[in-house]
Amino acid sequence: MAWVNAHGGGGAGTLVRVLGGADLGQRWPEPARGEPGGVLLVARTHAKGMQAASKALNALRLGDHPTGVHLIAVVLVADAPGRLPRELGRRVRVLRSAAEVHRVPWIPAWRLGEEVDPLPKQVRALAELASGASGRGVGRL
């Protein structure tokens, strides 16, 4: 499975370090060259991050990606501790209407490059999704 950032600093690198997979930065994988076609699209929960996720979902919907690429889920990584403001919560619901969405909570230790044991339940659920992701097709797009 490939982790693709919807924008710079989305969090894919940290998730790859913790959960494994391939960090492709901000580009779609190229399955014809042997890269995994299953994509976990990663974005932060701030306004620009969710706008970038929406744009990437639209690109997938329009087929603006290499052949063999399919979305597994959108992964929203908390950009700050605490609850999202109401407007950002609405954006999460819009993303959920288009794709499976997983939320990663604010994890202070990750800012320092430290490991967390045990992982929060949301991250453990994401790990299960990622480990069973090979061969899955497009969700709701």
C-alpha cells in the first residue's frame, strides 16, 4: 500500500515509520512500474489540508491518476490537540460522503520523533486497514 500526502507535511512519513508501507510524497503511485496501487491519502485536519484532500479525491474521481491506482481511504491527521472547530467538522463529513475516512488523533510524542506504545485505538484500526489493504478496490468514489 502507498501513502500519498494530499499536501506537504500531511503526515504520511510518520505513518509509514509507524505502520509501514511506501511514502510517495505528493505523487500517485505507478503500478505499471511495480508500485502498490492501493492509496491511503493523508491530510492534516486544518482547512488547507482538507481542501487539498478534496482536490485529490476529485482527481481520483475524474480518473486523473495512473492506471491501477485505487483509493483505500482518506487519513486525516490531527493538526492540533482537541476537537475540531464546527466548520472543519463539516468538511470531514463532506469527505466521508465521498470516501472512507480514518482520523488520527493528536499524538504529542510524534512531534519529538518518539514512539508510542501502545498506539491509540484509531491508529491500531488504521494499522489493521493498512495490513489488509492489498487488492482492495475504490471505496465510494
